[in-house]
Amino acid sequence: MSPAVLVAGALVFMMALPLPASQPALPTADDPVLEARLNELAVDLRCVVCQNESLAESRASLALDLRAEIRGMMRNGLTDEQVLESLVARYGDFVLYRPPVKPLTYALWGGPFVFLLIGIGLAAATLHRRRSMPEPEAVSPEALRQAARLLRTDPVSPAGQAPDVPGTPRPPLQQER
Amino acid sequence: MRRWIPLAVVVALGAFLYLGLYLNPKEVPSPLVGHTAPDFTLPVVGRPGETFSPADVRGEVWLLNIWAPWCSICLKEHRVFRDLIGDDVPVYGLTWKDLDREAAPLLARNGSPYVKAVDDVDGRVAIRYGVTVTPETFVIDHQGVIRMKHVGPITPQVWEQKFRPVLRGLRP
Amino acid sequence: MIPELGQFVVILALVVALIQGTLPLLGAQRGDERLMALARPLAQAQFTLLLLAFSALAWSFLTHDFSVKNVAQNSFSQLPAIYRFTATWGSHEGSLLLWTVILAGWSAAVAVFSRQLPQEMVARVLAVLGLVSVGFLALLVFTSNPFERLFPIPADGRDLNPLLQDAGMISHPPLLYMGYVGFSVAFAFAIAALLSGRLDAAWARWSRPWTTTAWTFLTLGVALGSWWAYRELGWGGWWFWDPTENASLMPWLAGTALIHALAATEKRGVFSNWSVLLAIATFSLSLLGTFLVRSGVLSSVHAFAVDPTRGLFILVFLGLVIGGSMTLYALRAPRMVAGGSFAWFSRESLLLANNVFLIAALGAVLLGTLYPLFLDALGLGKISVGPQYFNAVFVPLVAPALFLVGIGPLARWKKASLPDLMWRLKWAFGVALVTAALLPLTLDGMNLQVTLGLFLALWILFTVIKGFAQRLQHAGPDRWRQLLRLPRAFWGMQLAHAGLAILVVGVTMVSNYETERDVRMPIGSHVELAGYRFVFHGVEEVPGPNYLAGRATMEITSPHGRSFMLYPEKRNYDASGAIMTQAAVHYGLFRDVYISLGDPLGDGVWTVRVYHKPFVGWLWAGALLLAMGGGLAAADPRYRMVLRRRRVPDAEPALASAAAPEVR
């Protein structure tokens, strides 16, 4: 075949293609499966030199090195747990964004639910007290009038009328236990 | 009594925040302290063909200093090594990610503060030592166990207050 | 000259604040009218002075006065004018000045809009605000002078942090501070109430509009911060549980609890001690946030520069304000249980439950944020507490609160009937549950998280509609006119709750159905994601005002065949040399398409990350609705009607209507 035919053939071939030659983009990693695994793990790892970023987000040079290191470990057949273990052995628990549950972190993991229990306890006590309070009829018309007087606020009128002069009795209701 | 609980909580929080002011959130204690220093064999900077490994200095107390030619604080720290530490204890250097190959000419020009400096060009050994920033310095004992790690430059004060007591404890 | 003038004016403002913080308080204790009358003019004077100081600093920035250290460090000759102006609050010093201006602004607003309040109350409130101002102005004058000069004068500035050169940053800090500082008004009302020994429905009524307004601003501020992070940090996240974000979320949670507690205090006179404690706590958490961001005790993506002296100063101030007010609370909070009784199932009990969950959630955020510090301070080592922790503990605590949003507004005060309510809400519950269970099946299979999120969102939406319907059931034919005539407070509440539902939809959908691809793209290559096709047309150099950008041209074709262009950039800032990823976003009602340009690999090949984020915009739309609801509720004419009521001496509607089922 002569070169001319070749060129012509190539031209025809090229024109047959739509112009934005749609070749699919390549994945960034040579091994997309491993990379996906790495990315999943990296979200849970702190970039130790950054202010507060995960290894997945950071583009710091040490973060890239660490990703390369983890990639290497994964290629050598280490499980995710083994990878985490070996990172913790070098950088400590600091590298883990999900703090491991151990005696030092019991308060961290249990705290929120202790708060909730305390809250529920206090609320239950309040409810109990409120329920056993005198019935609404017991709020005397006098108390209502007094409350209304306290609510009436009038800076323009003479001072003597202002309800908040020290010593004004508060509506006597119920003693706290 | 219950009405004082909020104040108690505030006081306790305040105490922690006060302590927190004098802590450095970036200084992370190394879990390697008390463990055998990770092994490696790396070429020595400026001496083609020669390598160094921690096994070579087994039986000695030595310092491993992580540095890089592009780290200006490290270069300042070199002066401290030269003037202060001198013959007290041997200092070995781990040259971190010297991608531009500047370490050898630099050490030749300024005079090396190290007995030997090794070349960790891809930073893999540094990662095994849990290095985060330069400079960092490890104190390694006769058995090859890491006894201390210091993050940041060694100043004369740091040397007196932090290193000397540890080194004294390691001497028979 | 102008910077010196600014500095002088700040010192003058400090003196004014000192007088404002002491004399009116003395006057209120002694019943001295003349001393009390000083409060209003002093508050206004302080605001004028600080506005002047702020203008002086803004002027220095706008006119490139690099002899001012602050300008030299945070501006640049080529920085566009709008960012030169926002750079005024881009540094620690400048933002502190903004903080004091806003505080003085709130004080001046209290001085103007409190004509119906007793003089003694006004005097105490303004004095407390004055004392808070003293602390911040002293911090400004003694540790963080924004007008400090520099010699020799540098030829050019070091430029504003490129992260802050973004539309989101123009309004985020002012709005956030409006919120933080706005809670100082609620705080001042609480302290004034403690001082006068009067913690009653009137106090709650006075503080409510102020609290709601501050909450509205804080909501907007937090939302804008999140939107900024989404656009600017370059990896498309919208909430990172970073200490800085937590610092703004904590007062928001406390403020939300406060708004609900105050409702019960105002309507029924109950929970007054709790409300006062919450008011103090909310502002304290705002102050704590300032401390955390400025002292360097926690490491965060976007904190200010670290300085232990400054940190110590803020901490001492914090200790005085919070410790002082908590001591006052312990000494002065009434020992009486005020207000009437209520049943175990009633509007009151539901508001109480709402507070329990919100405060537990707040506790969880506080614990997670400070736990690393606790361990470190005790010498127990360093740990990190990341999003995984917060998501795990926050969601279970907030989900019940969201469920209650559906019930609370429909329950009667004092005593509600659970069986009756269950009967009335059976359809809302059933339809929400079935829809939420089936919808994920049509997407990609069973997903309990999605079911939970969508159920809560639909449940809230249905009960909001039910709330309107219930209001109008006896309305008759002119139902629509009646709808518009419902009280603004009611509209505000409903709108805010609907906004919450929208926000929950956004969070649920984007967290579960977001997809992304990370690829190497030669020129002309394409990548497909969620039915979209992205074609890469290469990167060209485009100069910006103060940076040089590598700008990629991406052509995107949607599943429906519509195409549009996006231009993500990699910017190299001239002055700082900082390299920034400027993501490009195509906003949509049901999805955002988000592209982040990575690194060049040579031969025109670049790494590119493309994201498809379904419903992400609903996050901010929901937050906007929340804020609109807050604004509407705060603007309810009810709060301004006190003067007119003077003529009706006896029946105070708030108490008389105690048994009425609805908001008013």
C-alpha cells in the first residue's frame, strides 16, 4: 500500500469520528478497586500534619506519602485492620478520626447517653412535680391580677407605678424541694 | 445545692481550658517511645556506596535527627549540634525527601553536624518513625530502644531541660 | 493620621463602655433616675464611636495604607476592592473590632426599641451589655490593636488569605457575629432579671423577640459558613465537625432550646429558672466559641493565629462573665417554682422533651470538641475526634427531637390527649412512613438511614400542613384570607419547622446518594457520572486580579441532553504563593454538579474530580426558611402591643389564654 492511500485512509477514519474525540478518561489509580478501598479507609484517618483534615481530603505532601504507604501495605495483602494497627503503632490513636472504644474513651462514647439519661431524669422529676401541683383553679384571681400588674410595663408613667421596685412581693407559689 | 452545679461545671471547664492554653495541639507523643527503633538500611549522604543501619550503632546511645535541606529551622539547629552537643553523644541525620539532591553539597559546604547522614529520598523510613514535621529528634539507647522523641528544633534550653536528664539516665 | 484617630476612638469607646457598665447599674440599685437615664445616650454614643473606629480601619484597607500592620498582613495592592473591605474583619484584630461594633449596635438597638420597658430594666440591660463591651474593648486595646503601625513601611501587603476571598466570606462573619453577639441581649435581660429578682412571664416576653432575632442571624451565619466551606475548601463537603464549626453549632443548639423554653415561660410562666440558665449558657457558648477559635487550644482548619497571652486574656474575661453570672444564678435564682401545673402530655412537657434532646446533643458536641483537650491536659495522650464520632452520637439524639417537632405544635398547653392526637395524626404518620420506606427501593434498594431521614422530613411537613388546617377548620368560606391573617408568630414557627424538614431532606439525600469520580483526563476525554457526561476541553492560563489561574473548560451534558459549561480553576496567588482549588458548581433544584480541578500530569492531562450531589441545595434552602421563620416570629406585632394594653388593666392575655390550644 502506498503512503498516500494510508494517509487518505487515516483521514477518512478521523473524519468519521465525532470531533471531541470521546476517549474515556482514565481512573487516577492503576488499581481502581484498591484505590476505592484506600479512599474508604483514608476518610477515617487524620492527616497528621494538617490542621484538621482527613487523609482523603488532604493534598499535603506527607498525606500523599502516607497514602502511598497504605497503598503499599494493601498491595502486600494487609487487611484494613492491620493497616490501621500499623499506623497507630507509629502515630498513635491521634491518627484515627473515629476514636477507638477503650477505657480512656468510655466517657467520650458514653457521655452523650449519660447526658440524655440525666436530662430524662430531670424532666421526669419536673413532670412529676408539675402534675402534683394544685389544679389550675388554685391560681387565684388575685395571683392573676398580680401577674398582670407585673406584666404591665410602663416607663412613661410615674416611677411609683413601676412594678419592679425592689421589695414588690413575687407571686407566692410553691417552694422548691 | 443544685443551683451551684452550673458554676461547678463552668469552673471545671475553665480549668481545662487554662491548661489547654499551654499545650500544643500539634505536638503528638510518639507511641514508638519504649519500643525498638524501626530498622532500615539507607545510603549515606555524600559517601557513595556506603550505607547505614541502626544495627551499626547497637551498644551506643545516639540521636537520630530528621532534617531536610529545605528546612531553615533545621539548618539553625545544626549550629546547636555543632556548638553544644559536640562530642557528648553521636548525632545521626535522616535526610527527609531531598528530592532536589541538595543535602550532600550543603553538608560539604557548611560542615556536617552529623556523624553520618542517611538519605531517605522517598520518605518511607520517616513514615516508619512516625515523622510529621522537620526537625524531629529521637534518643535511642544501647539496646536500640527509642527513649524519647522531641518535635521541633533543639534549642540550648531544650537541650538542658529535656535531653540532658534523659541522657544522664542512660549513662551507667 | 486616620489609624491613630481610630485607635483613639476605640479607647474613648472603652471609657464610655466603662461608664455605661457601672453608673446605670448603680442607679438601678439605688433607684436613682438620673444615673439610670445615662444608659441610653451612652449606648448610642458607644455605637457611634465604634462605627467611626471601624470606618477608620476600613478606610486604611481601602486606601492601601500598608503602614498599618494589619493592612500589610491582610491586604495586597492588587486585591479587589470588595475583598479589601471584607479584609477589615479578615484578621483576629479586625474581627474583634467588628465584634465590638456589632455589640455596640445591639446595645444601641436595645436603647432605641425598649421604650415600653421599665427604666430600671433598661438601665440594667444596657449596663450588662456595657460590661461585656468593656471586656472586648480592653482585649482590643491591650492585646490586639488593629491600628498598630509598622516601620519600615512595606512596599506591598502579604494579601488576604485566599480562602477568605470568596462571596461566602463577605457576609458570613458579620452574620455569625450578629448571632453570637445578639445573644448578649438575651444574656443581659437574664442578668437584669436575676438582679431585680423578677423572672417572670414579662421578662420572657421582653427577651423573646431579641433572642429570636439573634437566633435568626446565627442560623444564617452558620448556613453561610457551611456554604462557604462547600464552595471554597474544594472537596465539596458542607459540614466537617471542625472545632470552628462546632463553636458556632453549640450556641445555635442552646439558642434553639432557649427559644422553645422561653415560649413556655412566656405563655405559662413555667421553666423560668431553666430559661434564664439557658440564656446565660447560650451567650457563654458564643464566648467559648470565640475563645476556642482565637486561643489555639484546638487545631482547626480555619482558626486565627495562635497567641497564648491573648488566649489567657479571653479566658480570664470568659471566667469573669460566665463564672460571675453562674454565681449570680446560684445566689439569686428564685427558689419558688413559678407557673401552673401541666400534665405529663402537654405542650409544656413536649417543649421540655425538646430541650432534653437538644441539650444532650449540645453536650455531645461539646464533649467531642473538648475531649482531646481533656485527655491532653490530664497527660493521657492525644486522640482525634472526627466526623465519625459526631455523626454516630448526634443523629440518634436529634432524630427524636425532630419527631417531636411534628407533635409539639399540635398539642394543647397544660393537658393534651395522646390518643386524640394519635388519631388525628394517623394519616400523616402512615403516609410519611410508607413513602419513606418505599422511596429508597425505587432508587438503589433498602436504606434505613434514608427511610429515617425522609420519614422525619415528611412527618414534619405533613404535621405543618395539619397545623394550618387545624387553625382554619372553622374558618368558613374566606379560608384563604384567614390563612394570611394568622399571627406572624404562628407563620414563623410553621415556616421554620418546614425549613427544618427541607434541611433534613437535603442532608439525607446528599449523604446517601452522592457520587463522585476521580479521573485522569487528557484533552477531549470524557467521564460519565450519574447520567451526566463531562468532556474536558483542556486548561488555559487566565490572569485574575491578584492571581494567575489555570482554568479548565468542562462541557457537561445532562441526562436530558441539555449541555452547559463549567470552569473549575487552580489559582496561584501572587503575594502569598498559595495554591488554591476553585471548584466550579452548577446549581440545580434537585442536584448540584461540582467539579474540582486536581493537578497537572503533563501533556495536557489533569486529574479531575467530578461530583454529583443530589438535593444538596436543600440544605441551605432549608436553613434560609428556618431563618425566615425566625425573622417572621420576631416581627410579630404582639411584642409591640404592650403600650396599647395599658388601657386594659386586668386581663393579661398571656395568662388568661393559658388554656387556649394555640400559640395566641
